Amino acid sequence: MNAMLAIRAIGRCTVLEAWRGRLPWVMAALGAAALGIAGFARLLALAEGDALYTALLGALLRLACAGAIAAFAVLSVMRETLGRGMQMLMAMALPRSAYVAGKFAGLALLAVPMALASGVLLAVCAAPQQTVLWTVSLLCELWLAAGFGLLCALALAHPLPALAAATAFYLLARMGAALHLAAQHSLQPDNTLRHWLVLGFDAIATLLPRLDLYTRASWLIYGDATWATVASIGGQTALYLALLGAAALFDLRRKEL
């Protein structure tokens, strides 16, 4: 089979698996829950209720989409591995890169309606241009979450460690810069432990993508995002996707399936 045809077929099967697995309904339920929580918070706010509603809704939608796409990536690969579907594909005259590319293509396609639906929900309470920028940034963030979920599923043998690793990656990428700043300005005296903490958080901030710069709530409230900001995010996304893809392909090639 031609490699491009294989990539298209694997991507299409991934999308069909998400549809049959009721992922759209799960996302609809999460979106409804986010609207309800944000609306309830606005009712309780004593001041700036609209700003609180917008920020909280954006944060909840961001977290729900990233968690859903990463979890689906892990569980989809694990299901194929346990069901011997991956072994059947690898037995064909196909490069292993076709599986990685096809799987990510399907995940990337699934991320598009997630990001667009989130942007539509926010369009009623934020400026149109800022909503567009926020949506594009969310799409980049979802691609990174899907890529790392795919890597974890291929590298680890069981779903629970893979899900834990994908969650840790996302949280550290979101909080790495804040942890580094907290360690640098700690009230504790200078000592060996603090030195190693700073070095560790330096490594996290250097190696992981700066997801704290992605999809920020301030864009929706204060309108401080620009196309240059999103272009920088797109460049960072392309770089890390290339690294994640290379790591996933290396791990798949070294395995005996």
C-alpha cells in the first residue's frame, strides 16, 4: 500500500473511532458543564462578573479540550496495541512512520472542531479578533497535547502510566515558568536544595513548550493578543511537534512488534 494512502486510511480510522466512541458527546457534555460553572461563578461575583465569566469559561474549555484529546490519543493507541491492530498494520509493507503520521493526522483533525466549538462559545462574550487569535492558539495547544499523548502511548506499555505522563507533561508545560520564578524568589536561604530546584525548573522551562504563553485569558478580557504573538506560538508548536514526532518514530522503530 502507498504510504500516503496508508496515512489517510489511519487518520480516517482514528476520526471514525472518535465518532463511534462518542467523543463528540463527551465534548458537548464538557462544554455544557463549563458554561454552567462559569455562569454560576458570574452570579456569585460581586464585581466584574462578565470578565470572570469570560476568563473562567476560556480556562475550563481549554482544560477540557486538552485533557480529552490527550486521553483519546493514549487510549486509542493502547486499544490498537492490545487488540493486535498495530501488529497487523506493521506486518504490511509500510514504513512505521506512516502509522505515526496517520495517527497524528487523525488527532489533528479531531482537534479542529474542538477548538472551533470553544471559539464559538466564547464569541458571544469576547471581541471577535481576540476570539479568533485565542482559537488558533488553542488549536496549536491541542496539537501539542495530542502529540505528547501519542508519544506516551507508544513509549509506555500501559494506559495508566501513559495518561499520568501526558498529564504531567501538560501541567509542567503550563506551570514550568511559574515554578522557576517561585524557586528563584523563594524566601528560603541559598542552599544546595534551592540550587538544584532552580536548575531543575530551568531544565523544565527550557525543554518543554511554554504553554503558559498559549491561549491566555487576558486576550479575551483585555484584548492584548496580536497576530505576531500567535505567529510565535505557531513556530514553537511546529518545532515541538517535529521533536515529538521524531521521538515517537524512534520509539516505534526500536520496538519488536
